[in-house]
Amino acid sequence: MATASLYLLPALPLAGAIVLLLLGRRADRWGHLLGTVAALASFAVAGFAFVEMLGRAEGARAIQAELFTWVPVASLQVDLALRLDQLSMCFALLITGVGTLIHVYSIGYMSADPGRRRFFAYLNLFLAAMLILVLANNYLVLYLGWEGVGLASYLLIGFWFHKPSAATAAKKAFVVNRVGDTGLALAMMVMFATFGSIDFDGVFAAAPEASEATLTAIGLLLLLAACGKSAQVPLQSWLGDAMEGPTPVSALIHAATMVTAGVYLIARSNAIFDLAPGAQLAVVLVGAVTLMFGAIIGCAKDDIKKALAASTMSQIGYMVLAAGLGPAGYAFAIMHLLTHGFFKAGLFLGAGSVMHAMDDETDMRRYGGLRKLLPITYVTFGLGYLAIIGVPPFAGFFSKDKIIEVAFGSGGAGGYALGAVALLGAGLTAFYMTRVMLMTFFGERRWAPDTHPHESPVSMTGPMILLALGSVASGGLLVLGNSLQNWLEPVVGVSHAEHAVPPIVVTGLALAVVVIGAGVAYQRYGRAEIPRTAPEASFATVAARKDLYGDAANEALLMRPGLHLTRSLVFVDNRGIDGLVNGIAAFIGGLSARARRVQTGFVRSYALSMFTGAALVAAALVAVRIL
């Protein structure tokens, strides 16, 4: 693939978005087809590039394309340049492949929506921005794609902006992500001040010469950015609310694009994190806390999409945890990211199929017994369920088990603690996903009498079937012969972790906690009657239903202090700065008003003033002469 044509990867969906937005309603009848063809064409380009990359020697697989000089300012010279290497190729195939399937699914899902053409324009824009992000050759171009993803997510989450909840969710996602974006912007400033460059090659080559404190600061700022995009603690609160967007948006954001951006940023910046142990530790802690945070929330959600959203938060936590473990974990973080792209997209599309059949009902307490009425949805969703809980030989078994192994092997008591957390997360995953399966497809029928469930059209079930096949096979293919590790080694390196716990023992423990988690869920939701409304719950359950008070914590720690700070600054400005300025102006104005009274306009008054003045002068002269 000629380097000059590398731009086609993001340019094709970007062109589709531009055409659909500029033509407006004139493209309503065929806009969805153009958007899908644009995504498919980009996937074809990615596939051709992958085949060509395989044909080159390992050391010559990375290619670059410098389109033009973007920022020619003194010593800051930044090109709009793209890079396609082994890491970005994984993301390009995932984004365009899963993205195309979501486009196809959306043709049926959005068929009755009057804004379908606009929806496909936003989907194309999302793909283009994400591709720019992962293909960037420097941090500024990455930042361009980073902000583009933020914009596109705002448009898609708030697509049904006539609903106040959707408009609020879009604004919340946009604002929370701006916090993370500030971290990336500051990181670039520190890079340029330290290294004189923000190009990947320049920064990574100079990183060993920088102080550990500087590299730690850069790493922490990059982690802040990753927390925003990947919905990691403490910037996780937007993810559940993002379910207000159409279901294909949930699949796109949660599986193949936006939430994976933070993991990509950490993996791409591995040269910085490997030299900053403090930043690596922070990454590990954020991942461990978030994987538990999301799993606990997922156990209590009755909304099928929000349960899957909490699951995404938890699974991304696994990826971040692995990425924080350095060269031993980067490849497995990417492996879980790729397998997650298949089974989570399939689960979200399956949830959309259930909603399509249930008149857009999302409360699982009003489902039940759907497996016979939605057989394709049931089977494809079930395969994704088996993959995410880690049942062999499904995809999640390979990728998640490898992360648990690496966690145990990270060293000392901390390694055992991380391994235990990862195992507990696997058990909770089995619990909440079994709960979703049982409440949706098994048990008695709990829906309203006027609801008539039906299977989705082939435009929706077709992508679900393909994603289910990926949920079955992708893990084994990626782990076979260490294929993904060998593929990524030139970019992220490889360091085999010590096996503090033998792999066979880890596998046994993982399967045991999965069986326990699924068994507990079966006892509670498979054998017992499920009420149509949620019963009164314990404090822990209420806390989980309220997202462990994430919004309350953000309000208490960030919003209210910021509000009080703003009010204080306004008070200082009004009473202090403006008060001083206004006080001086009032004093001069009052003095002028009093002085103005001397000017009456009457000649007799002026004559009297002149006479009085003359008399005073004469009296003064006489007094001086006498003295």
C-alpha cells in the first residue's frame, strides 16, 4: 500500500459524513446506503493494507504518510502525518470491521427514524475521527482525532435531542471528557517543553534522557486523558447515561471505538510509562478499581443497556490493568480489547434486537421467556455471554485468563492482590451476565399484554451472527502460537511475566469463580420468581443502582467546590476589583456634581463671587501690610 494512499482509511468515512451533511434531506432516501458503503470501503482498504503488511519484513512493516505541514511555528513544526504499524493496524481493522457491521445493523434498526441520514453521517464522522486518532504519527494529530471522537459522541448520544434525558447525557459526556482532554493537552505542553517535539519518534527517543519526575507527570496526565475517554474512575460517570443514544451508538462507543481510545493511548505511549514506575502503578490501580466498580454496578442494573454499559466499564478496567503491567501486559490488553470488540458489540446489538421486539422496553423485569420467540437473538447473545464470562473455548476465556495470569505474576503480595481482584471481577461478571440472560430469555413472560415480541430483520440479525462467530473464534486465533504477542512486539515489546501461580491453576481458579458466580445468579433469578418491579433493597444494592454514588462524589468533590470558587471569584470581582473601579468613578462623579453647583448661570451670582473674592484679596493684602 503506497504511503500516499494511507489517508484513504479516514478520508472515506469523512467524505461520507461531509456529503450526507451537506446534501441534507436530498440524501434521505439513500444516505444510509452511502454511509454503509463508505465504512465498508474503509474496511476494504484496511484489509488490503493488512495483507500487504504481512508480506513485508517485520522491520519494514510500519509505514508513514506526511500529508502537509500543519503547524509551522518557530521550533514547533508539526506535520499532519499518519502512521500504520502493527498496533494501529489492529485498531484500524477493529474500527472499520465492527463499525461496518454496526452500519448494516443500523439500516434496519433506524429504518423508521426520520433522521436516519443524519445518523449515518454522524456514524461516518465517528469512524473517521477514531481512525485519525489511532493512525496519528504525533500527539497533535492524535489530539485532533481525540477531539473529533468527543464531538461525534456528543452528536450521537444526543441524537434524539428532543428527549431531555438524551440532551443531558450528551452534555454530561462532553463535559466529563473535556476534563480528560485537558490532561492530554497539558501532557503535550510538557512534552514540547522537555523534548522540543510532540512526534512519537522524537518523544520516545528522548524519553530515556528525561527525569523520572517529568516522565511520571506526563504519564499521569496521559492517564487522566485515558480515564475520560475510557470511562475509568474517577471520570466514569458519563458512560451509563450515554445509553440514551440509539443502541447502535452504544455498540459503537462501547465496543470498537471511543472507550478503547484510552487503552490505545497508554499502549502507544509505552516508552513513557515503562520509564515511569509511579505512573504505571497509577494505571494499575485505576484499572483494578474500575473493573470492580463496573462489575458491582452491573450486578444491580435492571436496564439491559445500562447493565452492559457497566460491564464495559469493568472490561476496560481489565485492559487498563494489563496495560499498567508494562511489556508483560500490553499485548494481552490489546487482545482483550479485540475480543471485547466482538462480544460486546454483539451483546449490545442483541440488546437492541430485544428492545426492537419489546417496543423499546429496556427493563429486564418486563422481559422473560424470549428465547423461543427470538431464537437468533438468543443464540447470538448467548454466544457473546459465554465469551464475556470466560467459558472455554470462547474468546474471553483466552484474553481475560491471560490478564489474570499476568496480574498474579506481577510480583510479591501486590501481584497476589491484583490477581485476586481480577478473579473476583471474573466471578462478578459471571453473576451479572447470567442475571441478564435469565431475566431476558428464561422464566415466565412478564411483558405487557399489548406487546408482541418478534425476531429482527436480517439486516440486524446478520451482523449479530458475524459478531457471534468472532466471539467464538477470535480469542483462540489471537493466542495461537503467541500470534498477537509476536505481531505487537516491535511496537510494545514483550516481557514474559513470572508465573507466581501456574497457568493451569489460574485457569482452574477462573473457571471455578465463573461457575460460582453463574450458580449464585441461577439461584436468585433462575429458580425464584422475578417481580415486575424492583423490590426494596439493601444499602449495598441501592448504592450499586445509583452507580456507587459516582455522580454524588463528582458533585461533592468537583462541582460544588468549583461552584463556590466561582461564586467567590465573582464576589471578589464585583466587590473588590469592580468595587474599587466603581468607587473611584463614584467619588469623581460626586465631586464633579458638587463642583457643578458653583456654575449657576446668573450674572449677579458671578458678580457677587467676584466682589467676595476681591474683598478677600484686599483684606489679605491689608493684613500682610499691617504685620
